Amino acid sequence: MTKISIKLLLFVFIFSPVSLYAQSLQIKVTSVHDGDTLNAIGVADSQKYKVRLMGVDTPEVDFYKNTQGAVALKARDVLRSLIPEGSIVTLSDDSQVDKHGRVLGRLIKDGLDVNKEMLKQGWGVIYFIYPFEKRIASDYSQAAKEAFDNKRGIFSNQYRGTEIPYQFRLRVRDQVGRNPVGDLELKKVVSPDDVEKIPVWKRVFFPDYELAYKNGYN
């Protein structure tokens, strides 16, 4: 796909809900809302951006006036420590614009993949909805499994029982999951009702079963 500027992407998005790819972009962090969302301005264009970490879902600080409490604040503070206010970070060239108009991307700071680091430390779970880059999803899955196996972050004894963020959001809004769930390793797909059959570090989501089947899931 042709790479275009994020600035143009945001303009295009007004007229189209489809996520598109963008060129890498340097941004300056202005604030961190929670463990996977921040505000920034472009270094070159001074444009304001709301950025969501691609492939990462962390506990909610404030979702429709509901919070996941101390664990959400801890995840936020860890991200703040990795990219303090004023930090210059690079948005990867596979960044997209999501359905909410946010830039969805990987953050690179001094060679560190910040998204992957949040998963490696255990402060979130992987969260990919097709389309996604298989190599990156697999890499992030391994980081999340390492955190799970070593009881880090939300998987630690201190925060045992932390509700998976996307399940928390569904419960708060009195909704049920609608996306088929794929096992990234076994290439199997199950209904949203059977999400617990797939380990949390291997879950990926599809808009519908047809797309899952076309991508080798069965």
C-alpha cells in the first residue's frame, strides 16, 4: 500500500472509516492518559495527535466513569516512565488510523519498541483486530507469554484476578463480544463465547469468520 503522511491520513479518515498506513513520524509526548493512550504533537508539523499503542490493551483508568483502579494507574505510570512528557518518539511506518480517529501505532524510543516493552513487563495483553502484521503479532505474543509465565504486571500475585481490559469494557457497557477469536499459534478460530479457550497471550480478533478462514484459521 502506498505510504502517505499521517496528516493526510487524518484528513482522509473523515471521509472513510478504513484504517490506512502512514509514514514514520516523530512526535513529542505531551501527556499520557493510561497505559496504552497518549497525546502528542508532531515534531515537524506541530499537529496534535492522539495515539493508541498498536497491539496492546492495558487496564482502564477511566472508561465511562468506571476504572480498573490501582493496576490501571500502575500501567499508566510505567508508560509515563518509558516515555516521559517531552520525550521525542517515532511512530512506526505501519501506523494506522483507527475507527475513533486515533493514530494506532508502534512507538520507538532510542531503539526500544515501547509497545512490546509494556507487554514484556506485563502491563497489558495483546490486542490485534485484523488486519494486522503477523510477524509483529507473533513477536508481541511471545512478549506477553513471557510476562504471563513470569507473573509480571497484571499477571503478578499482587494484581491476580485483573479483568482483561476489553472484557472490562464490554461489561461496563453491558455488551457481549461479537468478534471471532483466533489462536495465533494453532490458527484456530472460535466464537466470542469461547474466548476463554484461547490463552490470553495468543488471542487475535477478526471482524467476521470469512476473513479468519481466508487467513488460514479454521
